[in-house]
Amino acid sequence: MGVRKLVAVVAAAGVAVVLGGGLASAATERITRTVSGGQCSTTVPGHPPVDGGSGIKVTMDVPTTAVVGVPTDPVPWEATGHGSVHWGPGSALYAALVAEGATTLSATTTTSVYLGGDRMQERVTLRLTGTAPIDAETVTTTGSGQFPPMTFSHPSPYNVMLLHPGGASSSITPLKADGTPTSFGTLRFGCLLSPMIDTWHRVDVLPAPTTVEHPVTGHARLAGADVALGAGTLALTESTDKAVTGTLALPATATVDQHLFGVFPTTARLRVTPGPVTGSLSSGLSTQAAVVVSDLSVLGLKLVGGTDSCASTTTIALTAAEAFSLERGGELTGTFDVAPFTGCGAFTPLVDSLLAKPANTITLTTG
């Protein structure tokens, strides 16, 4: 199944909310389930009924959680089983099979499993096969496969993922040395079963991760000056464990007006370019950012300009206001230290003296 996306536009807040994803790679656990075929028998014209039986043990690697709207990974399974036939002492049927040249028993054991999620009522048949000599009363069978991805539409604990309706069946075909069947064909065993529905596995379905993009306006107190960082965007994704990742874009060029030695007017034009945002709303967010000076003038004389090589780096630590929420937005405040600049040529010390300062502050307001 392809990627599903559900986009809900919260018009009142002007916020786009995106729920989506691909196959969910969840933690898995290994479980084993055992199936009995009950009391089984078959009849062959001209011979007394023949008793038999079957059983299957299935081992699966199942997810412990799923996410709303996101297909689970396929569930691999491996199984061993048996199909048995009890000829009884002096069996005329056994003697007739040997007289026809039968040398081998080929057995098939099967059971069915119903799926959950969007595949509810869909049934998967587990089929196991094996062979044994004609005089064996039990044939070991093996098989493997996978249950297809399932998608759940609502978050809740203990959603049924795999449901077993009870029972297993078997058939045994006596084969000649050349691999062809005898005139008796395939012995199909009918079994008397007590109806018993068994839930093989339940999964906790978690809410989908939510990605929200807000328009944002930034202001900073940088090197003692009030700086308008302009308009940008803040995109945040909160996962089911409340971890947040995202991006902060502040594309505008800001102007920092200062006075060199407290006397000479200086103007710096710079951009703050944040990297990925990580953290959580409860414990705080952070982003590594570049501070690039595109122009620096003293008394109107341009000393730095025409290049993006005059740059510094910083880590911006952000704290969400108490009223901030992922969907509605709000205010984020933070602090950052600007490290010494590089790439500013002969005026690098001047740039450092003006802009490489600790304890700067930033405020981001959505809306």
C-alpha cells in the first residue's frame, strides 16, 4: 500500500496540519501459537474408517505498536506441523497401497488466520507440506510466509491484528516411487472441532505523528541592539513519543545598528540561518544556526560586503511558552551566544568586537 496522507487545514489559525507516513517500522516481539486439528478420520470405499490427526505450531514476529493511517510492516511467520494417519493392525488399506507400489506419504496441513485493521474479514491460509515413508504414521510438515501490511484507522489499545477461528486440517496422498499417486488418490481427513476463536495478537494503535507549519516572525536582542529578523516559517513534527523535529526558516536580511566605541555609527546586515530543530515542547528545542554578515559599514564606509564567507555559528536554545501548542502555535523564546567570526578578511577583529557576543536573546511569534 502506498503512502497515505491526510491534510487538515485549520482555517481559523491559518495552520496546515499534515498526518502521514510510509510503512511503520515498529518494534517487534516473537510469539508462538499452537493449533490442534482435533479428532479426525477419513473413509475409503471398501475399507473401514481410518483415524488421523493434525497440528501446527506457528512462530511470528509481530509489531508491538502501529500508527494510525500508516501500514504496518508485513508479519513473517514460520510453522511446523504434522499430519498423521493410523492404519491400525493388519490394515487392508495399507496393504492395498503397498500392493500398488506406494512408497511415500505426502502430507499437507493447513489452518487459517483472519486479519485486522483495513483487512478485517480477510483470511490468510497457512499451508505446510512434508513427506515421509509409507510405513510412517506421522508426516512432519513445514511452511513459511508473511501476513500482509495492515492499516488501522483509530488510535486505541489492544486492537485485534490476528484472529484464529480454531482448528487445522490435513490431507495425505500416498505416492509411488515415480511420484505419482495411487488409485486411492488423496486421503482428506475431516475433523470434529469445538468452535473456539483465539486472538493471536493485539496491537496498540498510536496517534499519527503530526506535522504543523506556522508563519513566524522573529525578533532578537543581538550585541545590545534590537534586531528584526523578519518573517519566516516554523515547521514542527511531533512523534508519538512527544519528540519534536522540524525546521525554522528566517530568510530575511536583518539590520543591526550600533556605534563603534560608542561614537561612530555602524550598520551590519546579516542573516540568521537555522538548521534542523530537535527536542520536545516540554523540555525545550534547539537548533544549530549560522550567522552570516553580508555587509558592514562604519560612517557609511563599507568595510565588509559582497560575500557570504563572513560567518559565525551558534546554538539557539528555545523554550515554548506555557500557552504554546503544536496546532495553535504561540511564542518561543531563547538565548544564543555568537562565536568569533571567520572569513571577514582584515576586518574580522572588528566584526568580532561588534557582533561576537554572548547571552543574546530571540523571540519567535507564530501567526
